[in-house]
Amino acid sequence: MTKECPIAQEAAALLARLGVDPAPEAGGRAVRSPISGSVIGHVADTGPEAVENAIAAAARAFAEWRRVPAPRRGEFVRLIGEELRAAKADLGRLVTLEVGKVPSEGEGEVQEMIDICDYAVGLSRQLQGLALPSERPDHRMMEQWHPAGVVAVITAFNFPVAVFSWNAALALVCGDPVIWKPSEKAPLTALAVRTLVARAAARFGGVPAGLVQVLPGGHDVGATLVDDGRVAVVSATGSTRMGRVVGQRVAARFGRAILELGGNNASIVTPSADLDLAVRAIAFGAMGTAGQRCTTLRRLFVHDAVYDALVPRLAKVYAGVTVGNPLEDGVLVGPLIDEAAGEAMSLAIAAARALGATVTGGEAVDVDGCAEACYRRPALVEMAEQVGPMLEETFAPILYVHRYHDLDTAIALQNAVAQGLSSSIFSNDLRETETFLSASGSDCGIANVNMGTSGAEIGGAFGGEKETGGGRESGSDAWKGYMRRMTSAINYGRDLPLAQGVRFDID
Ligand code: NAD
């Protein structure tokens, strides 16, 4: 670790306060802060034998944990929530140092973890099945939800801790052990969460060994979990490229996959839109988290009638937004995760220019003391047609803007991409908003009205269609993804009437 680097020093102090002993991790993969590019820690990859041991331990933990009453399992998650509350400032700050989010977003991510813990505690008393009418006399039918088994959680760098908790809080109350393979770009926050969970486990008492495990490492660690038949559910968050591999491998062994993959999210601005509100929502949706959210706004369809009122205003916001070191006050756009992300952004902008686009922003920004980091001014790219890079997710702050004349065409354009995560419409016309939300409207898993595409709450089911993977996490009935459904018919009579009136008289 570079002793003289203040970010490395702060990360070390935070890790110490959070109870992470960096010593055992020494000698492993270097972890760099995207803020300065400096090394802030080393984390060893998990070796094949340790992965095998972890899966075996989780399988043993399952045999115990599934027998613990669900509300009691909820008590463990409640304690995890308490530990997160106590550590919110430190963990949020570590998120900022490790992935470069501005501090309010770093802390917001931890708040999301707390929220899902609260949600899961209530859920632990509501894992309800149905009682169903039987067609046979003196019979009843019912449905029960039982724990599914070991859940592997593979996460992306951009929500290094929240996505774990969306899965783990539900999985734990559902009766499942969790093995977490964090992003290789953000293992320090994962180690910090591991210590908080361990504290909660110590307070709870009697948590089976191996109930929650964190296995830092790269693709290979994830791939071992994906291929192992003892892992009942693989919840994988990341690129569509990753999901295409993971989904097929889990399907090949008839496991269950929850896939949360890339998005290419769009908003439609109609003639009746409140433009003041739209400008704020678009700015946050497209530039927040430096364009590195799966729900980041990437495409904007603006009606002819408001194009000239809206787009120059947006261009002004883009030109004025403060890009820089997220540790400094007033900065709204921090760094990209690494140089490769910056290169992908430059390539996409060059491709758009070659197609005749008008580009505002997108250039590299020099930030004092951060020469080895990658800072870019967000880009507003006016496109005459939806072609080329506009059809793809570039994980950087590029907003493609396109005019439209009628809503049906705008909705068709919005849906004409491979991904189906998040979408929104800005309109005060009920016919337009209801059309957008109808079966012939947006084809995305998330469709909002008069707000942006990003910033989902934990109470709703989160996820998207098509190449976004089809998985759902977090609220609503997403918990069913972590359980298996059992349908039971019970005969309390003395006869054996067969279903559908079938006769089978053997005497
Ligand atoms: P990534 O696909 O490079 O990596 C994600 C995770 O998958 C990492 O932990 C990685 O080690 C693992 N992985 C990669 N290949 C694997 C394999 N073959 N087997 C098992 N594990 C494998 O993604 P990233 O760059 O970290 O994150 C950015 C991407 O994630 C974007 O596309 C973004 O849209 C997406 N994302 C989606 C959601 C969502 O909820 N839909 C949320 C956050 C991020």
C-alpha cells in the first residue's frame, strides 16, 4: 500500500474501523481507487480448494438454517441492519473510495442495504402460500414455500454492496445460505460487509458456520459457483456478456438463475411535460454515478414541439456540471471506474460523430492529484437516427438525444433495443402516460412517469426484460425466486376420488 497516498491512508483507517484486518489479504490482487488510480489495498483471490470448502460448508449450513423458523431468521437480518446503521458513514465512505461515487451516493447505497434488511424482517413473517379449492370432495389443496438451497450472489462493481443485500436479506429470511462473489474491482467493501455480518452473527448466536460467505476473486471463482449442482440459485448482476454465459451454464444443469444485466434505458419527453422537472430528472438520470448505473438514462426521445426548449437547456447543464474528485464539495460527477471505461466512452462518441451526431462534452477532464484516474465530462449526443452506438450500453455518461413526432414512434424506438431494464415518460397527458404504461407501451421491467429511469426503491421488484436477463430482485414477490414452491393435496375423506373424474376400479 502506498503510505503517502491520502486515499490509501483513509481506506486503511476505514477498514480498520470497520474491523477488516488487511493482513491476511496481503499479497493478493491490487485494488485501485478510481478517484486517484492509487492502490488502496490488496485482496487475495479465493483458491479452488477454498471455493470447494465454501460450497460444502454452505450446503451443511442449509440443513440447519432451513429448520430455523422464518421470523427467527428475520431476527438475524434485523441485526445485520443494525450493524449497517452503525457503520453507515464508514461503509458509505469506503464505497466512495473504492468505486468513486460521490459521498451522498456512497451513503445512499448503504441506506439501500438498511432498507432491504427492514423489508426482509417484515417479510420473514409473510412467506405466505395459498389455500386452493380442490375439485375433489373431502380434499383440500395448499401451496407452501420452502427454502431453495444455497444461493450464489455474483455482483458488479457499480453497486458493490447494495446488490449483495438485495439478494442476501431475502435469501436469509427465506432459509438459504449465501455465497457472495463480489466484483474483482470492489472487494474491500465486500470484506467490510463480511465483518458486519459476522458481528450480527455473534450477537444472534447459533448461526451455522458457512451461512454467509464472501469469496473474493475473478470470473473463475464465479464460474465454479455457477457450475456447481449444490448451488440452487445463482443471482448474477453484471454485463449481458457475463449473463449470456452464466445463464446458459446454470440452465445446462437445471439450476435457477436470477440475471440482472445491462440496460439501455430511455425517457420520452412529450409536449405537455413539465420541462423544469424533466431537466432535473434527466440530468440526474444520465450523469449521476458518472453514468455507471444499470438504470442510467442513455437515450432521450424529445417531441418536436419541445426539442428546442429542452435540448439547449440540457446542453447548458452538461457544460456546467462539476466533474472532479468526488471527495470535494459540490462535485456531482466523479470518475469512471478505469481507463478501459474511458476508452469505451471515446469509441462510442467517435462512432456517433462518424454518423453525423452533434456532441456536447465527452472530453477528458484533468483533476488535480488524480493524473492516473479517468475523468470525463458527460456527453450529450444529438442523433438524427437511432443507430450505431445508441443501440448499445456503453457504461459511461453518454446521453443520446433524438427527435420524435408521434408517441407511437417514440415508444417503438424506445423498445427497439436488445435491453429492457428501465424507462420513463415526462407528460401531463393521461392518455400518453397510460399508453406508455399499457401492454402496448414500454417493454421494460421498470416504467416511470414524470421521473427518471434510475433510483429505484427497494419496495418494488427490480429487474428487466430481454437481454437484461428477466430476473427480479428486492421487493414485491421477488422473494419467491429464493424458495421452492410445494403444492400439496390432502385427502381427509374415506374415498379416493380421482382428478378429472378418471376411474381406475381395481376390484
Ligand atoms: P461484469 O459483467 O464485467 O462483471 C460482473 C460480475 O460477474 C463480476 O463479479 C465478475 O467477476 C463476474 N463474472 C464475469 N464473467 C463471469 C463468468 N463467466 N462466470 C461467473 N462470473 C463472472 O460487469 P461490471 O463491469 O462489473 O458491471 C457493469 C455491468 O453490470 C453493466 O452492464 C451494468 O448494466 C450491469 N449491472 C446491471 C444491474 C442490474 O440490476 N440489471 C446492476 C448493476 C450493474
